[in-house]
Amino acid sequence: MSSREPVCLFVSDVHLAPGDAAKAGRFRAFLREAARRAGRLFILGDLFDFIAGPQHVALPEFRPVLDMLREAAAAGLRVGFIPGNRDYAGAEALARAARIELLPPRVEVRLGGRRVFLEHGDLLFNRNPRYFAYRRIAGARGIQRLWAGLPKALVVRFASGLRGVSRRDTPPSPFRTGADLLAAARPAFRRGADVVICGHLHRSADLRTDVEGRERRLIVLGEWRDGCPHARYAEGAFACVDR
């Protein structure tokens, strides 16, 4: 392992929403600390509570967070963003406005000689075909062009309705036990992942298993409610921080 590897932070499911000044303040403090102490930050989806499309990102309510991300990037923090199920429809506009790197739904990075697979988790922990259909439709380029041409007020109204559809068509998670979670991650382990890091389930987990004679690790990041849960990679080791 090279001693020059940067400290990496991983966060998911912040769910920033208009009017939640306390959470926005925690996120600002987290970014400032990350810019001082880390080289890379991976945001693994659902940074915002819901984004319907490019016009939605342009609303004034999003500007403070976009400013925070631009400031962190200007301070030298390299930020990568993997869209989640709440913000993928406006992901390109979000990344462009915040001047951060938009990453594909599934990404592999190498840290300490290990293959680390990153994703939001909605594609990993989901058995509902209606959800996959919804995501394909809402993320289609034609739909994005439609959003871009609508008045902002109408986009906000549609976003509220789409959020309800997303919630109704996503049943309670069947992934309740550690064995369930590891079973869902097993295909990634068989493809060579040493570590899988994701979110989506709104609860933290740090699990290990043996696949093909090697220890593998699944880190599920928790939702930001009262704290700032995240994972940290430094000096060759991963740590989960639930605070």
C-alpha cells in the first residue's frame, strides 16, 4: 500500500430538505472537516430528499448546498457523486452546478490493494420490478428534456407526486438480517469485490464473510438523522463512524 493514498470518506442518504437548517449545518461542518482532513469524498446517493430533474436543481432552495460543495472542491477536496433513488433524475444538473464529479451507478476503486465496489444500494437491495421500471422511465433522456422545459413551480408539484409514487412502489425491505444483506452482496463479491460500500437501507451495517477463501466486507452507511454517519478509509483500514 502506498503511504501517499489519500484519506477517503464515504457518505450516503443525507436527505437534505428545504427548511432543515440543522441538517444543512451538520453537512456544512462535515464538508469543511473533510476538506481539511481528507483527499476524496464519495457521496453515494440521496444527498437531497428528492430531485425531479434539472429545473428542480435550479431552485433557490438548493443553492446553499451547491455552494457548500463548490467551496469544498475549491479547497482541494475531490468529490464524486453516485446518484441515489431520490436524486438520479437531476444528477447531471446537480453535479454540474456543484462542480463535482458525476459517477456511474456502480464504481470500482482500488484502495490499499483491495477492490472496493461503490453504489447507492437501491439496485443491490431491491426485488421489486416496478421500481426498476420507474427508475428507467424517470431517468430517460426524453423525460429529462421534458422536465427542463417545464416551469419551475410545476416541476416542484410533480416532484412531490413522484416522491409519493416512489414510496408507494417500494415495499418494506426484505433485507432484515445480516445474512440477507450478505446474500445480496454476494454477486459483487464473486465478481471480485473485496469491499462493498453502499447505503439506501437507512441503517448501518458492517459485515464480513468468506467468499472463495477470502474475507470480504460489506459496509452499509446509515441515514443522516441526528448525526453524520459515514465510513473512512485511512492508512490501509476502513472504519465506520456512526456519529
